[in-house]
Amino acid sequence: MPNHSSSTHCPDWATALLNGFSQIFLQRHPLCGMLCLLAILLTAPTLLGGALLGAVAGLLTAQRRGYAKEDRQAGLFSYNGILLGLLLSLALPWSVLLPPLIIAGGGLSAMLTQQWLKRTPGPRCLPTYTAPFVALGWLLLSFAPPSPASASVEMTLPKLLLAPLNGLGQVMFLDQPLAGALVVVGLLIADRRAAGWALLGSIVGLAFAVLHHDSAQALSGLGGYNPALVALALGQHTRKPWLPLAGIALAVVLAPGFAALGVAPLTAPFILACWLVRATGRRWHQAILDTAPCALRGNRPRLR
């Protein structure tokens, strides 16, 4: 995930942990991470312990194994652990096995992230995004009891207006508008452009769910969080709006396929959409480079 400027007023370990929370939304900004942490505390305090445990497990694993300090401080080894801690705290009942499971998941996610970083050093390589979280999440969810089906929700104008905020909160499994509002404030502090793209992605996902008469998906934000993440990943660092718009459309189209297969989408539609757009853009760029010399030879004198 991208790295942005970070504060130097916190101890190194605190900065790393807060950056881990902000990296869930592809930012490197401790204050943004603090607001994400506050969103969990205020709207789902029972999930906070799992999130912190996953973050610490990922960070300590990276420290003990000597991974690059810059990557540790950026939060790159913590955000997958945070998401796993949130997911397991939500999906599994409390037991003495839950904390060790979260610790193991957070540590393993850090090791998977490091292997990915080692094998994809160039800026044109595909980023890892939340791939370790998705892979480990699917594995661990196979041992969880099935979640109850979503009940139909009455669609009202106030709920519809707040639904885009729910889409941002659902990135961290939070379905409260307050959580999404705190995330938006954090994104505005970190990068106003990122906040705009995130809201746009969530709105597009909401519109798609409404068009398909899925009120539960629409109002809970479950249809908006993957498009919001795609918009963040592809929109905040490019001046080509067609790239994030294409990614948003792909995420919206891919998400129902996972539900049809009986698999929890998690953030897989976000990852696949971003990878497809990046890979296509890279191939297109390479094709232009391959054909440009021929065009030059046909229209201009050959230079020595």
C-alpha cells in the first residue's frame, strides 16, 4: 500500500500501529489511523481487542524477523493482522483459542506480506493489497459457523443518504454511519482526493445494489466497501479518471460472483479489480512502447 508522510511525535511502535490502521485505507498517516481506531472503539468496542492483537502480532513478527524498518513503520505488516483480528472477533464466539488464533493469523499475514514485497520490488509490480487477509480469512472462515442470512431492510431516505458512510465503515466490518464519518474525516486529513474517491466508490456500489433491489446490501454498506477501496487504490495517485472508474465497475461486477459461489467476498473483488486494471494498463503501455519506434521510423528520418 502507498506510503504518505507520517508524524514523528509518537513513539516508533505507536506510529507503526497507527499507520497500520490507516493502511487499511491505503494511507500512511497516524492521525488517520487514530480515527479508524476510534471508529472501532465507538461503534464496535467488542472488536477492538482483536484488532489491536492482530496489529501487534504483525508488527512484533516483523521486528523479530528483521524486516525493513521503513516498511514496519509504514504499517505494512500490521493492516492485514488488524483485518484478521476484526474478522475472527466477529465470526467466531469467544473462547480461549481465539486470541492465539488471532496472533497466529497476524504473524502469518506479516510473513506473507514480506514474501510478496521481496518478490515484487518494482513500482510496476502488482501490490499485495489485502491478499494475505483474504487468503487466511477464507481458510479460517471454513471453521466458523455459517452466518445468518441478511434480513430485508426498509429503505428510507435518511438510511439511503447515510449508506455511503456505511460502505466505508464496512471495510472494517462496521455498519454504523458514525464509523464511516470518522473514516472520512481521517481520509480528509490524510488526502482530500482520497476521501472524494472513496465516497464516490461507495456511492456507485450503493447505486448498483439499489438497482438490483437488494436493500440489505445497499443500506448496510456491504455493496460499497469494495468499490470504495478500488477507488482509493486507483484514484488518489492518477490523473486518469478512467482507471479508477473501470476498477469500480469491475469490483461491482465481481462481488456477486463470490456470493453465488457461497464464498465470503471479503476484499477479494477489490484486489482482483485493481490487479486487472493495473495489469491491463501495463500491457497497454508496453504495447504502445513496442509500436512507437515503428511509427517513428515510418514518419521521421532514422536517427543514428
